[in-house]
Amino acid sequence: MSKTVLAIDIGSTKICAIIAQINENHSIQIIGAGVTKSQGLRRGSITNIELASKSIRSAVSDAKRVAGSEIKSAIVSISGAYTKSLNSNGIVNIPNKEISFKEIERVMQTSLYNANIPSEYEILHALPFNFKVDDQDFIEDPLGMNASRLEVETHIITTQKSNLNNLRKAVRGAGIEVENVVLNGYASSIATLNNDEKELGAAVIDMGGNTCNIIIRVGNSIKYNDFLGVGSSHITSDLSMALHTPLNIADSVKLSYGSLLTPTNDLIELPIIGDENSTHEVSLEVVHNVIFARVEETLMILAQFIENSGLKDQIGAGVILTGGFSKMEGIRDLAIATFNSIPVRIARPIEVYGLFEHLREPEYSTAVGLIMYSTTSYTPYEIDVNKKVRHSNEAPISHSSVDFTSEPDIPVAPAQADEKISSMVTLPSKKEKKGDEAGAFSKFWNWATQLF
């Protein structure tokens, strides 16, 4: 059974809506897309719900028109602005000496219970990065192992409740219900990292119009995330002030002449801010110097984030740059120099069937990642914003027919989680039923032979 998915990437400069058909084998086919300029957003946060809703409605309407679909719920991205991250751990005993999914869920819920999360914050993702079975450390997947004790270390990403509620209000104002919410850096990593990069560890930096979001993935999970409120629009502002020209002209100069390579001494004629009938000549060397200074400063701060994470030695695959800002000519060479010769690559979204030509650019990595996230788990286990445990061991059919937001937005206590999972496991009960039927038949046959 296939299903239709709507993904909405809500960025500071653009809003992108993609509609895709997800088949039983998890294959994806893009059937509609819409992109519009953002309104009512600043540095990744909603500042005007009405304007934001209007922009979202416009992008979704365009996508619906192309797809011919009337989908009413969506998976939505959220910026790393106002997020906080922490690590926590949990320990549970294994009464049956074999680890089942309900024990894994129970230990993950215990790690959430042990986390010191402020009351004004809501859990966005809880991603286990290390399982420990008895005294054996760094277990990739403990399911089915024999043990008497299970431990987990979890990276928990939280966001302010007000920020999350405003996002939901803006999307509902566009006539769409929020099905799930995903950190945009996490979504971008799903759309850009290959299996080798996940295994070796990589830092993914989504460089957008007003923000840069960074996540570090090591092995099976995210271990670090951070946010910088600087993007390519700040280059526009810098050029406007330095060249004394209107913002729209400065943006055109950035797009036409923006480069980090060796500048020329050519002159361009620009209108003067406040008196657009007058013009003055500006050297392209000045344009280069303004852009270079801003980009170098941004990359230096991001390099400091990686240094402060304590995970620099674990990102063997290096740094992956994506997002619209990453398209600037020469940024890869400057990034390599700034990150002390760490490998750097510019990433576009992974190829998906039906992906429109303009969606193959780095600025659409988050939107494509949201679609991919909705098909299956991209870490072995995860607790999402709906407090549901997503896991890669789920049967394929469950991804095609189960709505990830069917669970109420209420934390599940460990005891309740056990009851919930036991009711989901149908295969053993069928075996037990067959055993009971065989036993009843055996008793009947013994009674009949004794009677006759």
C-alpha cells in the first residue's frame, strides 16, 4: 500500500513544499513541488504567523496543483535556532535475559526521564549513539542479544515550546496539519550523506540565507548540533553598506559577481542609496574583499563549533557543505584552508526518482531529506517529536500504512511503553495459538482412543 507525503522546508529566505509518492518498498517518486519567498520569518524563527502562513499556503498550493493531490498533513522542518542539546543515559534490567524491542524502548524512555530538560523546552529528537549490553560497549543494535542489563547513551535535541507551537500555528493557518517535525540540519544530512560518510563520521553544515545549521554524525547517530544566525543575506547587507547602494542592487551584485577567487580591477556602476538617480563606480576588488571577509568570518566560527564539539577526531569523512550559501564560487577552497585541511565537499541532494531539475541544487537538501525521513528511520532507533520510537527494524508495510503522528503528544512512561509494544507484536501470539490448537487436538485424540 503506497502513501502520499507532503514535506515543507520552512526557511528564512524561501519555503519549499514537495509532494511524493512512497511505495511499499520505500521507493520515492516526486510528484509535485512549490517554492515561494519566505515572509514572517527571521533567522529561522517565525516572527509573524499570518505572513508565514500565507507563504506556506502559496508553496503548498503550487505543489498540490502540480501533483493533483489534496493532502492535508505534512512533515515540517524546524531551524536549529533556540534549540538546546544534551546527552543522557538510561539503564534497565532484562528479566527474560533476551533484549526485545520493548526493552530498547524502555531504556530509551529511561534516558529521557533522567535528562534534565527545562520545562519550557520540548523534545525534538532523542537519538541513541551508544548501547551497552552488560559490560560490552559500542553495540550497534542490541535487539535479540542475551543480557541481564542494557544501557544507552542518548543525544537529545530540544526546542522551545513556544517556537514549536508558533511553527504549528503557522502551518495550520495554511490549512495543513503538522504530522512530524524534523531538525533541518538532520534532514539535510539524510539527503546528502552516503553510507561511507556516515560510517566514518562527518560534519554537515547547511548554509542558508539567514542561518547556518551544523550537525555532526558519528556512526549510527547524531552526536552534536549547533546553530549560527549568519547566512548569505548578511553578505547582501555588508555590500549594501560598503558600496552605499540599495539592498536589491547589492543582492544582484552578490549573485552576479560574488566570488572568493582572485578578484579583477574592473569597475561597475551602481546607484547610490537614497538617490537612485545618481550613480558611482565601484571596483570589483572592493566587492571581493567585502564578500571574502564575511565568508571567512562565518567559516572560522563554524570551525570553532567543530573544535568545541570535541568530535573533530571522529569526522573522518570531513565536512559536507550544503544549502544555497555553499554555491558561492571558491567557498570549498576557503573552507579547506579554514578547517585546517579537513576534507570538504559541496553536496547536492541524493538523486530521487522524479526530482525536478531545480530541486537538485544544494538549497533543497532539507526538503528532499524530509521526504526521505518519512520513508524509514535513518538511525537504528529514535524518539521523535511525537514521543514515538521509530526503528529500522519495523516491517516495510508499517511505513506505508501507519501515520507517524497517530500517537498523542504525551510522554510514554516505561511501563506503558511495555504494554504498547507487546500489543504490537503479533507474530509470537500466532505461534502460541497454533501450539494451543495442537495441544487441544492431542488431548481430544487421547480421550477418543481411551473411549474406544
